[in-house]
Amino acid sequence: MVWNKLAPKYDHFVTFTKDPLLRKFQKAEKRTLFSLISREANNDNLILIEIGCGTSRLLFRLIKSKTYKKNALKIKFIIGIDDSDSMYTISSYEKDKQMRNKKFPNDIKSKLKILKVNAGEWKKLEKKIKNNVGSKNYKNCKKIVFCILNTLGIMHPNERKKVIYSMAKIAGNNGILFISTFNAGMFKSYAPRIYDEIKDITGFFDDNSFDSINNDFISRDYYYSHWFNFNEIKDDLNEYVNGKINTRLLNDIGIITVARIEKLIDKKENKWSFYFTRPPELDHKNSISSPKTAYNKYQKKKGF
Ligand SMILES: C[S@@+](CC[C@H](N)C(=O)[O-])C[C@H]1O[C@@H](n2cnc3c(N)ncnc32)[C@H](O)[C@@H]1O
């Protein structure tokens, strides 16, 4: 899987990107999500779930933030979901390391769960989350399920549909979805700049890698990313969510979709039966990193 290979380099490139617009976007994305969390914590006990959390860099930021400090009593669980072995290893390693840091909030040990599971398989995902938080908490807490930094864009379209559906099922009635994607309107002008900066991650690409009709990028190493039209996520969600779905541009480059689910619309599951695995081309080359190699490389990057 492409993300096993990328895991050790990922944080470095994303966090330390030199691109001013991408940096600004990431700050705005974090601010927008954290203020949503603060607002909701005024009224409800929360379970926060990040889909495709990667190395959990955002979750660790949240834990160290004023947003967490202020709302610690209301935030009952923070859950990171990722199905890449290497990302999971790095997240777990980071969690263990942070737990040894005295400044890290004490209560986090039991609240932070990092779970390795495919987010597109909602029954397995739900079971895993329930096992970790307890059925009572799962039922009684409001769930905010979020997916940031165009993570939905890097999924194969079939898998993406399954993951969006799964996010809605996990959030459930009264739950909230927060989805941040890249804006197709900026694909032509901006995508070449972004991918040029992270070519160490994407691998070789040229002009043919940019499909500006479908707003898709694919490198020779099969790093794939789709950029979204303004209402693309909203239209997908409308198929199975009754409620308020708001969409807005964020710093031109991003689109934020927030859905407040009033009631889920039942969907015939068998319609989804073909949305299961990653397409073979995205699995191609497999992982060059075993979890252990990823872990060692990560330590080196961080200067241990
Ligand atoms: C672009 S990275 C984003 C990481 C993180 N959200 C961040 O902002 O740093 C995408 C992550 O999604 C994960 N991912 C992709 N498809 C997934 C799926 N179906 N289930 C769970 N994780 C998935 C990948 O393993 C990868 O770690």
C-alpha cells in the first residue's frame, strides 16, 4: 500500500511545507475544526474520530491545544483510524513517547485510541470503536467524525464512497461530519506547485499526470489525488444524510463540508458490495517499508 511506503517521510513534508498557501490552509483547517469542537463541547459529551489519521499529527496537536484543555471534561475519547501498518506503528510509537512526557495530559492515556482498520468497512470499524469506548459511551456521546487535508481525495473513488458512507454511519443520528478537501477550482494553477514540492512523496510525474477534466493527479508511483468540485462531497452525503450540510471555501485552496446529521437515510447495503478493496494499481509496488523499517526511518528523521 502506497501509504506504508510514504509514512516515514509524510510528517516532515506536510508539517514543514514551504508552500505559504498550503501552510496557511493547514492552519485555517485546524482552527476551523477546533472551534467546531469547542462549540459542540458546550452542550454534549464528545467522541472525536479522525478518519485516515496518518501519523496522528493533528490529534497530538489537539491534545496539546487550549481547545483540549478547556474542554477536557467533555471530550471523552479521541480516536485515530488508519489502515496503514506503518502509519499505525508511527502513531503508536508517538503515543508511547508522549505518554512519558510529564506535560502531556494525564487523562489521555485512556482517552486516546489509535485503531488500525479500513474505514470503508463500517461494521468492523463500528465494532472496533465500540470495543474501545464501551457501548454506553458510543451511544450517549455526540460523535464528530472528521477527515482532513484531502485524505478522501487520495482514496480510489469506489473506496471513497464507502468511507464517506461509513463516516455517516459512525457519526449516526445527531452526529457531525467535518470533511476538508482540495478545491478543483485551483487544480490547474495550484496542483503542479504542490506536487512539485512533495515530489519526494509522489515519485516521478510529468504533464500527463494531471487530468484537468476530472481534476485527478496520478504519479508514476501511483500516488493518486482527486480535487473536489464545490458540492461534490455534499452531493454524496445527500444520498444518505438528512440534515444540514454546509459547504464553504477555505483559503481558496480548500473546501470544508460540515454535515449535521438529523437522521440517516437507510441504504441497501448490497449496492455497495463492489466497493471493497483498493484497486490493484494502488497496491502496486506494495509497501517497501515493513512497519519496523518505517519506525526506524522515522526515528532517524526525528533525530533519535
Ligand atoms: C493524506 S494522509 C493524511 C493523514 C492525516 N489526515 C494528516 O493530515 O496528516 C491519508 C491517510 O489515510 C489513510 N487511509 C487511506 N485510505 C484509508 C482507509 N480506507 N481506511 C483507513 N485509512 C485510510 C492512509 O493510510 C494515510 O495515512
